[in-house]
Amino acid sequence: MSGNYENQLMSKPTYEVHYKVDKDFKTVQMHSHDFFEVYCFLRGSASYIIEDCKYALLSGDILLIPQGKLHQLDIKDSAETYERYVLWINSKYIKKISSEQTDLCTCFECALKSKSFIIRNGAVSQKVRRLLESITLSKEDNFGADIENEERIKTLLVTLAQFFLQNDQKNFSYGTSNACVSRAIDYISENIDKDLSLDSIADALFVNKYYLAHVFKETTNTSPHRYILKKRLVLAKQLLEKGQPATEVYSKCGFSDYTHFFRAFKNEYGITPKQFVKSLR
């Protein structure tokens, strides 16, 4: 699969596995997906940001990115070869292949609960890499390939969940973060439908607004204003998916009027809210 897929939509309703090797790859803007992502870093010079957590990537690192979470790849040296596997997987498909006893979303739920979105473990990394490699090498039109690959997806998700469930938090890896930025992000999430000017956030946190703007940009690679806009749009998509009308959604997400919401939505996703709703059918 070709192209700078990091910002693309899924073309399948189940899952996709991408293996890519690039030179002169550019930093990807902060974005989110309507699906889950498992990212396996093989080589390169890069960091990865998930919300307020920044990870300096090492070969073999596995990142788990829940749907709706803002994230960004930050290339440190584009002259170095950038190699990775990425699995995109639809939440409905995960539910379909789960059992009563085993919820295959567990690995993502554990990552969210622990705020540890990275697995840095050699044995897990090798197993995940072998499974992703097997999927990319299999020919989809071969007899039994679909069943074999589904079993590989199940094994991969079970492996990731078992790592979280069988280890104490002291064995988890954490990214670097800034306490002020973490508090700001929590405040934004709790007040997404209210006025979220830089002044109002700084006043609520009892910090200098210029300091807040500086450390926020330094930590997340984006401005508070841009981050808030993206969070509002992520929430808007979630509410639209639940069947709420766009004419009500905009105010629940903190937009001052529908026109502002409409323009921001189309600018971010390339389609109108109405077209997005239609695509869900």
C-alpha cells in the first residue's frame, strides 16, 4: 500500500496492515482516527506524541492508539530511513471477532486506563512483528487466507492485552509529559462545551498564559487553540455517529455557531457533517 497513509482513512471495513520504508519522510500533523491503531516502529529517528505523552522511539516499540485520541509522528532526522508496520482496525470488527470471555479491545482499554500507550518488550515486539509480517506477505485471494489472517489479528490483540494484564504498572513504559499541560488537557476535556480561550484556561489553572502557551506547544507540537479545535471536532464526530443532529452537536462541542462548526469540520475532514453521517450508513 503506497502513499503517506498516516493521514488517510481506512478503505476496508475490517482492518488494514501497512508496511512502509521511507526516506525524507515529513512530520505528520496531529490528527485522530475513527479506528484503533497498533504501530510497530522498526527504525528511524522519531518521536511519537499521543495527547500529552511524548515517546522517543526505539526499534521494536509498539504503540497502541485508541480511536479518537490525538496523536502525531515527529520526525527528528528525515535523512534516516523510517521503517514501520501499522495495523488499523475497526472497532465493530474487533467486537465481531471477540468472544463473551475475551474482549479484544482490552489492550486499548488498558492503555487508556494506565496512560501507558507504549509496549517496550522484546518478546512481545518480535511476536507482533512476525504476525504483521505474515499478514502483509499473505495473498488475500489464496484459499483460507482470510481465516488465517483473522486468527493472526486475534493472536496479536490477545498478546498485547496479556502484556498489560500480566504485568504490574512498574513494568509499563511511559512517555515524557508536563504536569501543567496534563492539567490543561484535563481541563479542556471537562469543559469542551464552554469558553476555552487561553486566558480562561490559564486563569483556571492559576498559571501565566504565555508560559502555558509555550509549554503546551513544546509538549504537544501544537498550539492550545489548534488542540481544542481538534478535540471539539473529534467529539462532534462521536456525537454524529450516535445519531445526534448536527444542528445540536455544534453547541455541545463548544462552537459558537453552526457556520463556524461546518467550516471547521469540512476543513479538517474534507467532507461536510451531513456527508459524514451519510458515510456511516
